[in-house]
Amino acid sequence: MNTREQELEDEIEIMRQQIEALTGTSKELGVLMALRHGMTRRLAIMLFVLVNRSPALVSRQAFHTVFYGDRDDGGPDPKIFNVHISRLRDLLERVGCPGKIDTVWNAGYRANPELVKWVRELYKRNIP
């Protein structure tokens, strides 16, 4: 492998690590996906982002950028994330999660402390 190939390999690895930091590792997403009850990869990533950014807000536009930022057509209207958040809230209620996702009007969404604690305990129990 020449120097340029090694540089590219290193850049790819850094980008992979950055993406995992933003959207979750396969183990973290696997724990969330194991909740079942309609948990999709998209909902798991959204929950991961909300928990890891808490107490900060996550805007619809931020979610839109994570999921559709690379599309030439711009993807669907960011308001679609209102539907995804609603589905995620319903799912969390079905699995008995004590926490919730707060809406801050005209700003975004935030995982409340109980939700953050619940998800982190899931990770602790299920990721060696």
C-alpha cells in the first residue's frame, strides 16, 4: 500500500468514527433495535441522537441533515420528523419507558433526564 492509499484509508476510518459518534455504534443501535415494538433503524438513530445530545435541543433540520443531507433533491420536507417523533414517543410508551421526548416549539426536541437515564441503563445492561 502506498502513502496516498494509506492516507485515504486513515481518512475513511476517521469518517467512520465520526459517523458512529453522531449516529451510534452497531452495538448501541442493536440494543435500541432489540426493543422491537416497531423500532426501526431510523427511530433508533433518532433516539440515540436525542439521548447523546441531551440536554441540548435537536431540530427537525438537524435530523433532516443526518438522514437526507447527502441527497441531491434535498429529501422530504423536514416536517416528516414530526411523524417520526410521534412514532418514537408511542414506541417508548409501549415498552414502558419512564422518560419522554420534550418538544420546544419552533426550536426542536429534547430527551428529558428520565429518558436519558433509561437508555443509558439499557446500554449498561446489554453492552459488555
